[in-house]
Amino acid sequence: MSKEPADSEMQGVEEVDPGEPIAVLAELEHYTSSGLLPRVRRAIQRRLAAAQLVSFVAGAAAVVLRELWFLLNEQLGPRDPRKDDSHGKKAP
């Protein structure tokens, strides 16, 4: 391993003046309509509303299916034997 600093490679490179890129980019500037921002917001809100609705429906369906599964298992599952003391008979 070398003990030289990591930026030692950058010291040998001459600095290059990139010129004026901002002036070039300023020529490419386009003005947007005043309705662009509200349209973008509405599109984002529509997508968020749809995502929340799908999430709610999927979650609700999962809860309903789980409850139906528990109900089915409870109805069809084996029952525990119970002592029936309702007749008033005493055990010998």
C-alpha cells in the first residue's frame, strides 16, 4: 500500500478553464406556461390517491380473507372434549 494521499493524482493534472457554460445554457432556456406547475401537482396527487386506494383495497381484502380463514378453521376444526355439567349429574 502506498502512503501517498489520494488526491496526489489530481495534483499532476493541469486545471482546465471550462469557459462560460452558463452563457451557453442560458440560450437553451425555455419559459414554461403558468399552468405547468398545477398540472404536475394534479398528476402527482392523482397517482398518490390511486396508490393509497389500491393499498387500502389490498389490505382490506387480506383482512377479510384472514377472518374467513379463521372462521372456516373454527367451524371445521376438531373440537375439544368438554364436560357437560348442564344436566346436574355429579361425577361418581
